[in-house]
Amino acid sequence: MSSFVQDNLVPIVIALIVGLAIALVALGLTWRRAADLHRRLEGLTRGDDGRSLQAVLESHLGQVEALDAAVDRLVDRTTTLEATGRKAFQRIGLVRFNPFEDTGGNQSFALALLDADADGVIVSSLHARGGTRVYAKAVAAGRPEAALSDEETQALVLARGATAGRVALADRSAAGVGGR
């Protein structure tokens, strides 16, 4: 084999030089491509203000954590408001009437104020020439604590059927309306 190498030494050296040159060119191209990729990667990972991708991601993570805490606070507040809102008067029924023929206009009224659970109060006022009387009766789960007049019953029915946040109104004339 050594005689083969000695006889073909020049072509072998030329082949090795050509192979080395090709390897060096390939190495140079690979190095240049790696440098281009590194430069492009640096451009992609730099934020608007020149920070690294890690700094940008940490900043965004901090913002996400702050928003998560804000959403948790909003959920707590919303839950509290929903629970409190159920106890606010939402359904209102008002009946105006004239209980006595000798007084003018529908100055008397029955007002039913109910929350979401149909708890509340019925306030009624009887207006006469000699004065005005005001009565209040509690309502629990839609049932009054005491007997109701026709007008108070009508106000309660109106309140039960009222759309939340709306007032249901009714006027009754003196004809056909009994007194207390």
C-alpha cells in the first residue's frame, strides 16, 4: 500500500487540498449562516426598547399576574354586589286610589316594595279631609304579615309581576273601591 501512496502522492495531496478547500468553504458558509441566524434571533428577541426576550416575557408575566389579581378583586366585588343587590328593592307596585267619595283625586296609595326574594314592605296611606294615615306591613317570601286591603293586595300583585327595576302603577277610581 505504501507503493500505491508513493506512486499517487501528487493526486492524493491535490485531492486532500481540494477536500480541505471544500471543507473550509463549507465551514465559512456555515459560520456565516450561523452568524446571520444569530443576528436575526437577536433582532427577534429584542423588545421595543432593546430589552432581551426574557425581560419582555418577565414584564408581560408581571402584567398578567397583576391583571389576574385585579380580576380576582372584581370577582369578589361582583359577588358582594350580587348578594347585596338581591336585598335591594327591585320590584315595586303602586296603586293610587280615592277611598272616600268626599275627597278629591287619588291622594291615597298602597306601595309594595319587594327584593329579589319577595321580601319587603307594603306602605299604604289613606288621605281624608281630616288628615292622612300611614300604615306599613311586612312581607316575607311574598306573604304579608297581616291582612291586606284590596289596594294593598293589588300593589303586592303588581310588585310580584313587575320587571326588576320598574314600577308597576295602577289608578283606581272611587267607584267600586271599598274603604278600610
